[in-house]
Amino acid sequence: MKILLVGGGSGGPVSPLIAVASDIKSNHPKAEFLLVGTAKGPEKEMAAEARIPFTSITAGKFRRYFSFRNFLAPFEFLLGFYQSFKILKEFKPDCIFGAGSFVQVPVIWAGWFLKIPSVIHQQDVVPGLANKLCQLAAKKITVTFPQTLKTFSGTLGIFYKKREGDKIVLTGNPFRRELKKGSKENAIKEFQLNQSFPTLLVMGGGTGAEFLNNLVLSSLPELSKVVQVIHSTGKGKLLKEHFENYHGYEFINNMADAYAAADIVVCRAGLSTLTELSNLDKLAIIVPMPESHQEINGMLFVQTNSAIVLKQGKLKASNFVPLIRKLLFAHEAQEELKNNISKIMPRGSTEKISEIITKIAVE
């Protein structure tokens, strides 16, 4: 059985792929995988960490704002489509699996022409453009939230009746079980931590978030007196300044131990990260990317009192450090938030999607 995974540009669309691949591999040891992504994103490192072969293609990303790059997108798509055809012909997968990245579009449509079935997964409540463009070609669509069941169509979308019972399936969002195996003791050694000092884990996603990086930098003189910081900055974005109790990395290979060490996590509102926080019962401060689907994701955590969700425009060093200090001593609030976040995401999602893909692959 061969499964082609496709996703990239950031870590969000890749985490579900790796989680599902790991689950399939545990049940089918002879299964083979190939991850197709972009050349510049973090997916190559993520694939290497998961021991999955990797290759890249050109992929045209259409931006929903004016950009001269949009004029190149059709030509990039055609090149990516040709490259996808070649990869699919050589690898001969039994199924293609994508989770919403723009790089999946040429691969899934090339697979459709070659009659290779595909499964796409929608993480966020509101479907992204990449998944909308692939909904016709996909054999199955899995979704994280019930609200999304009525968003996709099963056919062309002109004269159709939306089908919820066969093509579109509610599964929840995949989670890498390996992340539960983290050790705080190992983290203390690997990240050179002080075991008696609280730890703040800051993640801007696989490509890094400039705002969060700048927030950490401006806060560090005072923040480093309150907590020790493990900071995932994104490729090429390491801070040049050196502070005591600060540990910066372009990409954290050992996320299981980083999570295990973290007393508080500061992050964006990508669904992959939110799913990890839920499954690991982590205390979180979430800063959604403004004017994006992440704001809708964040609202879910506000409504359930599962995390502290802050608007980017209202967050700066002068109120960030006091918030961290206050939260460290608010023990009852910590327990309530961690208890609520543990319940927000359904369990068993990885296994459900693995079963769907495996069934399609062996048909």
C-alpha cells in the first residue's frame, strides 16, 4: 500500500498528514509514504523528523488580496501539475491525502486525471480555497467540525444536492500520538532548562509569526525574569540578541519534550496547534492571525473558556509580561482552562481518517 501525502507552506497542513501516516504505519508496517510539499516551507524538516521521504514541487498560491504574484499563480500551477504527473507516475500511490494546503491542488487534480483516488481533510470551520478547489476531485472529504458538513458539495456545485452521508464525513482533527510521549526531564537536558523555573513555549507556526517574534523580543528584558522561554521562530528568523533564560530555535525537532516542559503555550490559532493543545491539556494564550480563519477558530475557544484568546492589535510587551506573571499564580483559573481545553476536540480522529484512507487504498 502506497500513500502520497501532500501539504506544506506552513506546518499546519502537514501535522495531520504525519499523524495519519504514523497511525497507518502502526497497523500496516509495509505501507509506503511520500510527502510532497514546497521547497521553502518547514515540511521537509517535518518529514525528516517523521522519517518520511520528501520531494517538492512548484505550486501557485492565489492570494485573496492584490499581489503581482497572483499573475504568476496560473503558470506556477501548470508547472506544479506537470511535476505532480511525473511524481504520481513514478510513485504509483494507491491514495492521495491532503489537508488544505495550496500545494495539494495540482497534485490532487493530476491524481484525478490518472484515476488515483484522494482524500482531503478540512481542519478549520470555514473551508480554505485549496480544499474548495479540490472538492470535486476528492473521493472523500473529512471535516473537523459539524458546521462544515454543509459547506462542501459532492459534485460540480452548479446543480447539486449537498451530500453529508457518503462523501463528506465528520471525523475531528488528527493528532500525533507521539506528542504524548514527551518527558520534562528530557526537555530540561535538551533545552538546557532550569527545572525550578516556569517555562513559556512560544510558537508562531512552522514559518514563524513576525508579530509573536517581535513581541517576544520586546518583552525579553522583563519576560526572562519571570519565565524561561523556548521559542520556535521559523526559518531564518532567529533573534540575534542573547538573554538569560531564552532558548530560540528556527524549528523545534522534539515538540513532544517541548510541550512536556511548557507551563504556558503562546501560539497562533491554526487548527493543528489547537488540536495538540487540546489533546495535551495545555494552558494556552492564543493570538489569532488578524482577518483570517484563525479568528473563527479562536472564537470557539473563547466560547468554551478553553484558553486566553487575545487580539493582536491589543497585545504588546507592557501588558504581555504582566499577563504571564498573573497567570502563573492564578492556579484555579489554570485548572479550569486546562480542563475545558481537554474537552474541546474529539478523540479518535486520527484512527477514523486512517481507516477511510486505508479502505480506499485497498479497494
